[in-house]
Amino acid sequence: MIMPEFELGTFSIGTLIGLLLGAYVGHALAIRRGKIQSRHNAAIELKKAFSRCALQIENGENPTIMVSAEYHKQHEAAMDYSATLNGRALKNFNRAVNEYTEWFKVVCNRTAAQTLYEEV
């Protein structure tokens, strides 16, 4: 029996399918890696936004003043992070952000007289 010689430049159906499947898997992995990286970067920025404020409060700064000064940066970082979430994680995160926003409105938007003389 004479075996056909292998010729460069000829492709079999299996080779073509393998090539296409490999390209698809590589593309899907690259997209996933990009999404994970963007979530990771947003989480780092969120942590930075809150840790600055927490550190200053731990060092004796007035919590109301510190949160008032940092709230908008924190909220922006939270919105950037929420853009990377979906499903139940997004719902839970949005609930936590809304609770923090309500607390901010009640506590940090009061005058000095309201802080000293009114009950919360």
C-alpha cells in the first residue's frame, strides 16, 4: 500500500475546525480576562475611596466632615464598580449604596444647630 505524501499547504477539515475552535476559545478568554481586569481595577479604586476616609477618621478627624468631603468620590467609585456587576451581586451592591446615600443625606446634610439640638 502506498501512503499519500503530506503536502505543505493542504488543510484537512479537522485542521480547519481546530483552527477556528482555537481562535474562538482564545477570543472568549481574552474578553473574559478584560472584564475581570476592569472589575479588579474598579474594586481597587472603590477601596481607595473608602480607605482614605476611614484612615482619617481613625486618626481622629470628625467623621461627618470627612464623609461629607469624600462622599462624591466614594459615590463615583461605587458607580464605576457597579457597572462591572450583574444579577444578585448588582442588586445587593445597589442596596448597600442606597443605604449609604440615605445615611449621608440624613447625617451629613444637617446644620450644626440640627446636629447639636435635634434627635436623629
